[in-house]
Amino acid sequence: MKTGSKKLGGAEYWNAEAKKFDAIYHEDGRVKGWLNRLLRRDMEGRYFFTLRGARLDSHPNVFDVLEIGCGTGVHTKGFLEAGAASVTGVDFSAEMLKIAAGRLKDYDDRVELAEGDFMTKDFAGRSFDVVTALGVFDYVAAPLEFVKKAIDSTKEEGRFIASFPRSGTPRSVIRSVRLSLKRCPVYFYSEEQLKSMAGECGARIEKYEVIGQLHCVVFVKR
């Protein structure tokens, strides 16, 4: 993900858009509210898919979670309430993390928020029971390397859970055109690409589901 003030996906852009992004999760004006509800449908679907795949409720206060692209901490709070022992959230937007810190102030002893790019982050040999990346691969130019590092960050019996925007849908065409006007590269995926990436990373797909415009996948090590 390249940085740049004029490009979606850059830290400066997300710093400027942090409050607007957070508003997607809440009700507001008639037109904007309708658009946000449309987005929320897929976002809620991928979140509940992640909770099922992570199995946090069956192992309360046991699993350590790494959340790549934690944003404003909405899902972070959900993971903690669902039973995660701890959540480490990584995001390259300082403004997003400020909002997250406020949202998560009651969980200080179980949350660590880190600013930066996941691909250059050093976790000092630490591994996690669950690694998530929701709404991230839309902007990842080199997804194979990203998936590999995420899977390598899991414990032996751990899971990497991610969402990928589907290729070939009407909305993907509209989105490509809209974001191209902002000079923003956006990436879409087929189910075959995801299977291929899993194999190249020495992993397998444990669970796969289409939710609206998204592929939702649970990867595990072979």
C-alpha cells in the first residue's frame, strides 16, 4: 500500500477520512445513511464470518488476535467482547488509531495499537492464534506476500481470516471506475486466485463463503 495524500489507501488520505469512515458503522442522513447501510451489510457479514471462524466464544480469554487494518477499532472492540484474551491492532493511519484508542479505553490492559505498515512490522517472534485482515486486500498490490506473512504470523493451529472483494460483479466495475478517478488502484479477486495463493503459501482454505461483494476465507497452515 503506497502512501500519498491524493491516493486512497495512503496514510494521509485515511487520516483525512477517518471520521467519515467511522460513520459507515452508524446511522446518519437519508442518502448517506442508505449508502452506509449498503456498505454495512457486507461489513457486518464479514465480521460475523470472522467471529465464527475465530471461535473466540469457545475459547474465552485464551486467544491472542492480530488485527491488520484495525481502523477505528470497531471490530477490535467486538473481538474483545466476543472473548479474545488480547488484540494487537495495526493500522498506518494515526487519526484512525486516535478514534480507536478512545473507543477502546476500557480495554487498555488487553489492547495494543501500533501505527505502521503490517508488511514492515516486526513482532519480535510473536505469533497469534487468530490474524485478521478485513477490508485490506482491496488496496494490496502484492497479495501473495501479504497472505504469506499473515499465515506465518499464526501459531501452529492458528487461523488467518480475511475478506477479498470479488471480481466480475457489477459493483466491482463501478468501483474501479470511481476510484480510478481518484488515481487509486483497487484490486479484485476470483475464488481460483485465493485457492492458488493458499497453495503457494503452504496453507489450505478451511472455510470459504461468499458474502455480498466479498470472498470471506479462513486460511490454516497445512
